[in-house]
Amino acid sequence: MNQNRVIKLSFIVVIVSFLLSTALSIGSLHYMALRNQQELNRVLAAQIYDTISIELSEPVVIARTMANDRFLIDMLEKEDQVSEEEAAKIIEDFLLGIRNGFDHESSFLVSEKSRRYYTYSGIYKIIDPENDVRDSWYPKFISSIQDYDLDVDIDQTHQNTWTVFVDAKINNKRGDLLGVCGVGFHMKKSQELFNSLEEEYNVKINLVDPNHLVQVDSDLENIQKVYLDDIDLEKAYSNEYIYQDLGGGRYAVVKYLESMDWFLVIRSNGTQIGSQYLGVILLNVLLFGLVMGILVFETRKIMRKTNDLTDASFRDKNTGLLNRRAFEEDKNSMNDKPLHEDLVYLIADVNGLKAANDTIGHHAGDELINGAASCLTSVLSDYGKIYRIGGDEFAAILNIPKDKLKDIQEKLDKAFNEWSGEEVKELSVSCGYAVYREHPSESLSGLSKIADELMYNAKEQYYVSSGKDRRRR
């Protein structure tokens, strides 16, 4: 029992150690994952920022250069001095040169005086913000304090490519507004970069205006429709990479893009860390299973050997019965416990052993001892333990119901009487039974004394009735 407790305790220690190591591993992984997520998002933000800056730098420079072009300024100032066809032809050639020279999708000019919308292919329309909602951008921009602005739209004729229009104000030397010019270009590199990084790193990338409205998104349905109200944009005006914990395992890095007056927002989806947790847990479970499998196998192996050794130390080699050591341990353990009313204490002693040894030989005496052991085992093994406690002495601690005790005694006597060996043809065994229900005040030691006395009385009767010499047992 003590051995089983030690084994159970060892397994509990191993399991608790596994749980603690797993918890520590997950805690360490969580901390490392947070740090790695921060650094990863900062690196991605820097990469995206550089790509956007490169893509925007040229069109911004072109639009602002157009706005300061002396030829264009002079043309707008004397626009009413030439015919509409002549003005359209002059500006068309100018815008076509801009478009072809810098390989942009469009170039345009809006005259404040005439409200004509010039393109590289001629006059497109007359700006009418009051009646055409598509022209609402114009009054908003000219009323702003900004010299240039960016507006994102989707070019459906070019596979839904993000198109950015860079608008720049044209002023004369007196500061009077003459119009707005600019270029439109596809953000192909930025769109491709957004799509690839979102898929590779399990993040969401957006460009957001100061009102939290999404201006650029890999999902076209979100553009200028979704607000990122959970993102704190104010701190990002410092032009640093601002890290934010959004809760629920989600994190964000925000970078202010001064040239666009927009914010770059990179949000983790919160599933990457969870997958890492799962990987660590599965790995720990597999390793734990392997270790436990080896441990169980080795423990069983050791227990078998230990049990074999223990059993051997408690077994009589000749008869296979429990020996005196086992008998004494069981007696001592039972002395401190209440006894069952069906407990029967049996002492048995082989009669005539010394005579058989002296006249036939010790092999005959061994045959008698083994015969007695065989008979005791065949009748009593289902009811308790049987011991060889001396040369020709046996004991048994049994639990036999009252209604079966007489039948068991008769079966045992019959087994002794019917036994016949090769060297010795008959077997006589004297037995003493002490039944606890008949002596309820006695301990196991007291019952053993009663059984001994009854056994010796039976032995005396055997020698008297058989007429054999008592001294030649």
C-alpha cells in the first residue's frame, strides 16, 4: 500500500509539474508574442510608410509644381481673353504633356473663373457643386487652409485599383485663387503590398483620415464607409510609431502620414498568438504523453520486479504458500483493527512427519508437507490466506460464514483422508479452529492461542486413537 501511495504521489507530482511548465511556457510565450507583435507591426508600418511615401512623393511634387507653373498661371489669368476652343487646346496640350511625361492615369485643371474642368482630352465638364454631388470636393478643398490635398477613389476601369488624386491650389502673386490642378495615379505598389502583408502576417492595414474614416482598405466595401473609432489617433501626431492595446488579444501600430494628413493603422487580428499557444500546448501534451508513456512502462516494469521480489520474500519456496514473515506482518496489522464476526483462525500440524523422515527419508516428509499444503489450498484459498509458519505447521486467516464453516471443515478432512502420495500413502493433519463470533472478546493473538490449544488436543487424540508413539511424530 505504501508503495502504491508513493507511485500515485509521483504521478501527481509529474502531472502538476507538467501543468506548471505549460502555464509558464504559455506565460513566456504570451509576453514574447506581445513584444514580437509590437516590433513586427512597427517594421510593417515602416515598410508601408516608405512605400506610400515613395509612391506619393512624385505626384505631390508634380501637382505642386503645376500649381506654380508660370505658363499655367498666365493662362488662367487671361482665360477670358481667348476663345474657349483656344484655351482648351492650350491647356489640353499642357496636361497631356504632364500625363505622358510622368506616366500618370490622369492630369486635370479646374478654373475658378470659368469653372471649366480641363483634362488632357479637352474640357470634361463645368464644375457645379450645388447641383452635382460629385463636384462637392471642389468647394471643400478651396475653402480649406491646405495648399494641396489627396482624395482616394476606386478606378473601376482598372481592376478596382486604388486611385489617388492630388489636388493643388493655383494662386497668383497677389494670393488670389485661380483654380485647382493635379494628377491622378494608381497606388499599385501600395495595394499589392497591403494585400500581401495582410495575408502573410495576419494583420489589417488601413489608411484613415483625421475623422477615423477609412480611406484605403484591401476590402473595397470598407473605403469611406467604415470608421475606426477604437483607434486613438491624437497621440500619433507626434510623428512617432504609436503602439496601442485594443484588448481581446488585438494590437495596433499607428503612424501619422503628414504629407497626406492621414494615419497608417496596422492592427493584429489576435489569432496569431492563439495559434502559437495551441502549438506550444500540443507540443507539451505530446512530450508529456511520451514521458508519461515511458514512465508508466518503466514503473510497471519496476513494480513487476518489485512485486516478484516482495512476493518471493513472503512465499515459502517449497509449498508456494505465504511464509512466516507474511504471517507475522498480517497478524500485527490485524491486531489493531476490529475483527469480522466470520473470522476463522486455523492452525494445522502434520502428524507422523518425523516417523516418515526417519523410516523413509526426508523426501517422504517433504511429500507430506506439500500434500498438506495442497489440501489446504484446494479447500480454503477462496476464503482467505494460508501460511506455512514452520516445518510441518500451517496457519490460515479466513472469513467463513457461520452456515458454511462445518461444510468447509468436512471438505478439508475429506481432502486429507483422500490424499495419497508416491512415497507415503496417507496423510494425517491435526487442526484447531478458533472462530471470532464464539470468542468476541479475543484479539487475533488470543484466537491464535485458542487455535493452538485445540490443535494440540486434536493431535493428542490422534496419537491415542492410532496407538503411535507421540515422540515419533
